[in-house]
Amino acid sequence: MRRPTPSERAAAREAARAEKDAIIERYRAREPVSRIADAYGVTPGWLALRLDEWGVPRRQYHEAHLHRRPAQRVFRGRMRRRTDAEVRAAQAEFTNSRTSVITRYRGGESLASLARSFNVSHAWVAERLDEWGVSRRGQSTG
């Protein structure tokens, strides 16, 4: 792919400036700067400077990627550390639900899913299943 000439770059920049409102609207609709820049034949850096120049508030880094993944997967800050009593309570709830847990696991639910639903670690869940004599999926014997 050949590089644009200075006159082609200048024409692309002028076209982008003429489409200022459309560019701002696309940016506010969470379209990535790189994609908008590609559409207008300008560089993402140049376009980012124009957005600053036009007074458009820039998105935070993690907000720039919301178009890619569901909101629950975006960083939400550090999780509050649980107390020992809270951990023990979650573990007790899990062990009290032994029959249900075994049924769910044998029905196809994953260790990770069970761990999330009881708010315990998946390693702890694996230990309990081993302790209870439940044969685990995907584990080689030997």
C-alpha cells in the first residue's frame, strides 16, 4: 500500500474538517478513533488532536474499548477484600448445598461457574469435589 502524497493528506484533512459534526457524532457513539480516522484517510493521532481542538471530551482508556466487549468485562475498580468470616460463610453455604452442587456439576456446570455462584475460588471447589469423591471432567487418571 502506497503512502499518500502531501497533497492527498491535505485533502483528506480538509475533508475531515468539513465533516466535523459527523466525526464528533461517531466518536460520541463510541466508535474508535482509529476506525473513524481510517474512514477519512487521516491518522488517529491527527484526529485525536482535532477532537481536542473541537472541545470534545476524550473517553477514558477503558471506555474506549466498550465497543468490543460487554460492560461487565470492563475494569470496574478493585474488588473489596472480604473478611475471613465472609469467606467462611460462603464456604459453609457451598458445603451445605452439597447435593445441589454435585447435581449441578454432573449436569454440566463448570467449576468456575459454581465458584462464581457461591463466591468461592474454583480451586476450593475442586478440592471439595475431590473430597466428596465426585469424578471430575477433563482430569486424566494416571
